[in-house]
Amino acid sequence: MAAAVSWLAFEPVDCPKKNESYGGREQRNRMLTYGAFYKEYLPAAEWLFMYHSDSIPCANSPLDLNGWLNYDWLERYNYEWWSGGGALSLRRVSRIKQALKFQTRQDDADSEDRWLSDQIKVLPGIKLPKPEVEKSFAVEGIWHKKPMGFHLPSSTDHLLKEVWDDPEQRKKAFEYCPEIKMIMHMKLERERCEEKPKQEAPTTKEQIEKAMKEHMEKEMREQAEKDAATKVGKKKAPESKDGKETKGISSPSGSGRGPTLVLYTTVVAAAAA
């Protein structure tokens, strides 16, 4: 006989005012940690497959829900095993009911998924998948080639770079699970912003010191040139006793002064050397 599986889909909200269907995030947390909810609304269900609207199952996945029914709780694996990530999760309802018989969540405490997972994992005989198995259930921040689904946290406003920064990896994800495009905030090609040239800033201590040294040397050269130009402007060219032009220096004004340009060039070359 096929097991009864119930589906719940929720809209992720950051503020209760954004969602009027069940009163916001805290109301959802209270509802899913309230024993009467499972008695009244899920009396015949043994598993609860739950996903938020920033999660999506993949049609190309070689895995389906039937392959996971040996476990009591499944979620995306994300750095910390069993961390309570219920945005895309499969939960055994009988285990939830068992935990709620002797535990009560305080209002405004941890989110329902983290709180429930903490209660369920200490139950006798609990069946949980190992990390290497759980990675193939759902991807959030750790890459897996063929997961059953994806979770894009915060409605894809802040995609995790470990999965989405690599162009080749991103391309593979879209080819394997094109359904991702239904929930990911994307722009048409004609809507793309013009790419700005990337400026790579120094990242190591040696690069920073080198850049500072070059900047200081440049400033010192520029200051030396300014000082030299000031001295040359004040200096007079030699005059002959008979009032004739000094050899090698022209005097267009007849004052006997040499052209500043010739002397200035000579000083700058010496300073640069």
C-alpha cells in the first residue's frame, strides 16, 4: 500500500505584514510545532514533503521521494550536518507527533525547522541519512551534480557563491534542472547592465607595499620636477659684455636671457637620471 504523503508550500517572508495567508513567519513556526495541526489536518499522512517558494524539485533527478522513505527527516546539507534547513525537506509525521508529546516550543524561539530537528534527532531509533547521502537530496551551499532539488535562500537575492559563482557549474545546474529559472530572479539578455571593467585591487601584503612604494616614488619625482622648474624660472642666462648673444643661446627679446625651455629640459633630464 502506498504511503500517504502531504505537500505543503510556503512563501518565504521576512516580515509578517508581507504575508496574510497565515500571519507571517512566526505564525508558521507556531502552526508547524503545534500538535493539533497534525491531528486535525494531516491525520492520515505519514510523510510531509515541504518546500518554500524559493525551492524547486528537479524533474531530471534520478531520485524521487520513494527513495527517501526509509529516513525520518531529510533536508539540504549545508556545511553543518543536521542544521535544521526545512525550506526543502521530507519529514516523517509520526516522529513529529512523538516529539511534540513531551516538548513545547516557546513563542518567538528558533524557527520551526531548526526547533523540530533538534527535538527529533534525540528520539530513540531515529533514522537520519549520513552527510554524503544527504548532499544528493537538495543543494543550497554545497554543490552536487544531480540532487533531487535546489534551495535558493532569501528568494535568490543572495545566492551562495560556492554553488553559483562558477560559470561552468552554473551552466550545468541550469541544464540539469531548468526548473530553477522559475524561481530565480533573472533578467532578459536585453535587460543586462553594461559590464564595467574590473579593477583588481592588491590583495597581499607584498602587493600593497609595492603599490604604496610606487605611489610615493611617483610623488617624489613630480615634486622634484616642480622644484626644478621653479629654480629654472628664477635663474638668468649669462650675458656678454658687449651685449651680444651668448653662444649657443638665443635671445629673442634682446634682453640677453636664454630661453627657459632649453635649460628646463636639461634639469628635468638630470633629475630623472
